[in-house]
Amino acid sequence: MEFSRHEPTLRPEQTPTGLSTGRFEVCCRECGDDEGGYDSQSGEVRDLRGPYPSKDRALEVLVLHRAMTERDW
């Protein structure tokens, strides 16, 4: 069985005008996140994306997501 390793990325959340909100998002293209607007994403993608209140919390989610999508066959 083939699988692809998920490589989520971390980015600062921004307002529509490009200013930072101080929160962070986790984006995972392998889960279908096209890094477009929040409202254009599926519910599952929005749940993963966040936003998270701190960079540390977003990094925890990123590491957990990566670990959950890795498999040893």
C-alpha cells in the first residue's frame, strides 16, 4: 500500500489586509488545504488549520499531525 508523508507547514495568521493577528495556522496540502481563504476549506482542513493562540501550540499540532500520518509498513 502506498502512502504519502504529510508535510504540514506553519504560518502566521493574517488579516485580509495582510497584518499579523498574533495567532498561527497549520496548513497541510496532503489533507487538501490549498492555503486559500479559511472559508473555502473543508471542515476537516479548518479543524487542522486552527488558528492557534501561540506558535508553540501550533508547532505541537504540526508535530502531532505529522506523527499521526506516518506509517511503518
